[in-house]
Amino acid sequence: LTQGQAGKAFYVIVSGEVQVSSTGPGAVDVILKQGSYFGEISLVMEDQPCMATCRANTSHVTLLALDRDAFLAICADEPALLAFMNLKLLRTKCALSDVLVHEQARGLFAQFLKTEW
């Protein structure tokens, strides 16, 4: 993955290491190991630019990949799962429809409305 280019999938590191680095505000330079993941924003935001460049840091890296279309197919019968991922990954930038689909988020939103109005 290259910082600034559109993300296409979510990756889990099965073996090896991946260096994650970025420039600009909030710059990072970390090494991810087995069990770590990256590219999760591409599951919920189509053509979202990658926030960092990810490269193999060892001679052999094995990744599991899940692209956005496959993820959405998994979520087709589970709208609460998609809503949960949107809430978790996008935080304050998610759509109100995601809040209303996810039961726990719907409760929090109702509490907010009661206290604010």
C-alpha cells in the first residue's frame, strides 16, 4: 500500500513483519507483526486514500486479505455488523443511519437526545 493511493482491502499479517510509515501531520513509523492488521478503513470507505505506506519488513510476509466487496457481502445479512464496523472505524464521521442500525449505538444516541433536548 502506498500513502495517498486508494485502499482496496483489509489485511491481517499471518507471518513476517510489515513496516508502516507516513509523512505529514501525525506521521508514524512502526513495525507490525503476526496478528496485526492494516487497511481497515478501506472496508467501510470506498476509494479512501491510504493513510500510510505499508511494505514488507522481512524477506517473507504472508497476509490474509479481505476486499470491500467481500466484506459487504458478508454484511449483507448482518446490517448491525456493518454498522458496528462503521462506528468503530469512522468514529465521529459515520452516518446517522449506522448509529440507528446498531442497537448499542442507538441506545447511546437516545441518551444523547434526552440530555441535549
